[in-house]
Amino acid sequence: MNNEMSPEKKKFLKIIAGFLAILAIFLVVRIIADFKSLPYIGQDVINRNVITVNGLGDVFAVPDTATFSFSVIETDKTVASAQEKVTNRMNIALAAVKSLDVDEKDIKTTDYSVYPKYEYTSFLCNQYSCPPRTQILTGYEVSQGVSIKVRKVADSGKILGEVGKLNVSNVSGLQFVIDDPDALTAEARSKAIDDAKAKAVELSRQLGVSLGRVINFSESGNQPVYFAKSEMAYGVGGAVTNAPTPEVPAGQNKITSHVSITYEIK
């Protein structure tokens, strides 16, 4: 008895096997695609059982630094002569400031400008015409602005008084700041986090749930609020020889941190 398959039967079986292999591959691809289309498969899980609380932290501190600015302005026929006048007056002012124990590194030029100055001729108009005005260059204005940082806050009034006597063009923008606020910012943030945690514990107690891990945190604020800020402008144009020393109380500054914490709840 001959059990050997005929060539036709072998060919038929190969076709069936190939068809089954293709079908199996198609089914596997389809199953994977269907799984990927299901919610959250291959995606970040969205936490729906959460609570979010806000916290506030304030820190108050006495400023340790004062800052202000002044400028010198001169006008002359040429740029060079106007610059020379500004330089001479500014050098006198800076020498006076340095003599009051202000360090060189705390004196900074913030502006140096040169502008042409013009006048316009005018003519009388009549019923027939009005001659055009003519622009005439009359000279140049040179200005130099300087900012000063005073590290001994108690000396700020004395320094301002001395600068005001030196025929500078203006003195302005006095404010009292904390030179290195990082430690105070960290303290304010810590208070804000403690405040938020306390609120979260109380809220979870009221809701009858347990707090889980922190899943989100954000912070805003922590910018110093300057309670003792003075905007001044004096000494414009003329020297003041007998002006009293101004009293400039430094007050205190507030650094505030706002935080938001989101907890998973169980």
C-alpha cells in the first residue's frame, strides 16, 4: 500500500498553511491595535481621586541695603565740552560718595547719553504765506546716570543729603531691599507648604479619606514687597549747601510664597 502524498496534495497543504500563517499574523496585529485603542493603554494614567490645597507663607525682615540713583546733565556747543563738564561734576559727586564708605563695586553707571539740541526760527505769517521754520543746531546735551548701593542702611540719609548738595541734576528712586533674599524665600516657602499640608489633613478628615502621595506642586509669588519705598527728585540744577539730612526710615519688607499641592486620596 502506498502512503506517499501526491504532489497535488502537498501543494494544497502548503497553500492552507500559508493562508493560516497570514491569518494568524493579521489577528495578532488586529488584537494589538484594539488594545492600544483602549483608554490608558500606553498612556499616562489620569488621577481622578485627588484634592488640591493652597498654602500661603509670609516672612518679614528689616532691609539691609538701600539703593538710589542720580544723574548729571550738561549742555554746551560741542559734544566734547559738554562731556568734559559732565565728567568733572560726576567725578566730584562720586568722590563724595566714596568718601562716605560706599565701595567702588556698589557704584554703577546706568545711562550715558548724548543728544543734539535744536532751536527753530520763526517768522511772522501774512495773509499770503507762512515761511517754513528753520532748524538750527545750538549745541549738545550730555547726561550720565549712576546707581548707588548703600550697604549701611543707617547711612543712606546722610549720603542722600551729601549728594543733594553737589549740584547733581536729580536724585531719585530710593528703595530699601534685602540684598540676599534666598534664605528668606526658602523660609516663606516652608511656611506655605506647612500651611497647605495642614489644610490637606483637615480636608481629608472632613471628607473621610486618606492622603496619598503628592502628584503635583507649584509655587508663585516669593517676590519681596517693599514697604519702605521712597520716590524722590531733588537737587535739580543748583547746589544746596544748607539742606538738612533727610530722614529715610527703612521699615520692613515682606516676602510671600504661594504654593499649590495636589494629593492623591485613598
